[in-house]
Amino acid sequence: MSIKTAMMFPGQGSQSVGMGRELADSFPAAREIFARADEALGRPLSKLCWEGPEEELKLTVNTQPALYACSAAALAVLAGEGIEPSIVTGHSLGEYSALYAAGVFDFETGLKLVQARGKAMFEAGQARPGTMAALLQLEGDQVNEICQKASAKGCVVPANWNSPGQIVVSGDPDAVAEAVRLAVEAGSRRSVMLPVSGAFHSPLVEPAVKVMEPELAGARMQAPKCQFVANVSAELVSDVDLIRKGLADQIVSCVRWSDSIQTMVRAGAQTFVEVGSGKVLSGLLKRIDKALTGVPFGTPADLAAVKQALGLN
């Protein structure tokens, strides 16, 4: 393929009831992925993706394997059309989907890891209640200063550098609420608390790292077959030990999404395909760089646009 195809994989917040159903109805390869997920987990994950209820799908323990399976199903359809990634990255949970796409582990290994991760993060959130908030229309320096001031009320840190003007913070509820107040004071008209079950990507969920380290150590992995950009460093990583470490560190570290996209551009990425549920990452892409093209692929109707963007029509 002449165009360097970048694939991005969504994380929590991109889920919706019905996701993956049309792909499974239209493509045997997608249907097979969902069947394998149901078998590996010993429960009807596909039914939860396709029929809900939404309240259950939104639970971290369910959302993470559901989004991973949905991305893998979409990936299987693209592979069947001869569309393979040159470079991959994923947002938080999506990093596991990206590593599966890069051939670092097989589908079942990744699924069991994300199920363990979802459970560990949910339990850490229950043990030490925390929350997250999106601070909009502010610069990175302003957010750092706000977190520093709000830390008088508890732990609060930047959790996702999503795009210029969209930074998510995470920590103790009082400290996060104070960060939102200070953000509004600093001129942000649209800073909001997020409906999450824990202070993800902050020191508050450290117990989840302790759970995941042995899980990651025991998982069979190999070097990626295409370029892979990691969340924590926003750099190209190919060493398997560093990939394992990055997946553990990522739980309590900031997702450097904007920097990761810039790394992909420097590596030659030209067209970005968002693989799986939703259009969140395609939206962020335009905020990071208006010149970049992002094409979501989560339904059969999206395939023509993906092919057109890649010059395959």
C-alpha cells in the first residue's frame, strides 16, 4: 500500500449498545471473533455488546473486554479486505487492541488481559473512590498549575493529554472538583466531571498495577510486526519487555495521546483509521492537526469511506 496506514483503537467512553452487531451480521470474520470471545470468557459478551443493557455495558469490568472484542472484529473485516496497519496506537484500553493488531499477542491472550485489567481497575476504584474531569479550552501549562493548586485538597493529576484544549485530570473527588472550579476561573467555559468508576491513570489505582504485573509477565508476547506507539512514552516501542512495562505503567500514568499522534505523523502516517466503536479518536485527530484525515470503521457502511481514504476504490 502506497499510503502509510495508521490504525487507532478506542478506549473507555467509546462503547455503545449495538456495537459490532452489523459487522457480525455482514461478515463471518467478525462473527467468528465474537464467538471466540464468548467461548474464551464463558459468557455471552457478544449479547452484551449488541443488546445491552447499557448500565451493564458501562461497567468497567464489561466495557474493557467488550471494546477489545469489537475492535478485533472490525480489524478482522479490514484484514479480509486486504487492509493492514503500518503503524498502530490505542487510547488507554485501546493499547491492547493495538498490540493485538500488531501481532504482539493472540486474540484470546489479549482478551484475558483486558478482562483482568477491567476487574483490577474497577476494584481499585471501589477501594479508593476517585473521579475524572475534562478541562477544556486550556493550555497544558495552565492545567499543570491548576493540578498543583488543587492538590491542596487531595491527589489530582493530568490523566489524558487528548488534544490541544482537551486535557483530562484524575484523582480524589474533592481535588478534581477543585480543579474544575479553578479551570472555570481560568477561562474554561466547558470543564466537566466525567461519569467514571475510578481515578484512572492516577496514583489512586496503584493496586491494579500490582494485579496486572504478574498477568502481563505470564502472557505470551512477541515483537510487533508493524510500528507501535506506546501511551506512556508516546514513542515507538518494539522491545517486548518494554511493552509489558508500559502496559503496567499506563494504568497509573498519563495517556499522551496528542504526542502519540504526532509521533505517528513523524513516522510517516498519512491516513488514520479508527478501528472499532465510535468516532471519539477521529474527532480528536482534527483538534490535534487539522491537516490529518481520520476515518472511523465500526459498521459495514464505513468500509467505502475507509477504502476511498486509502486510495483502494
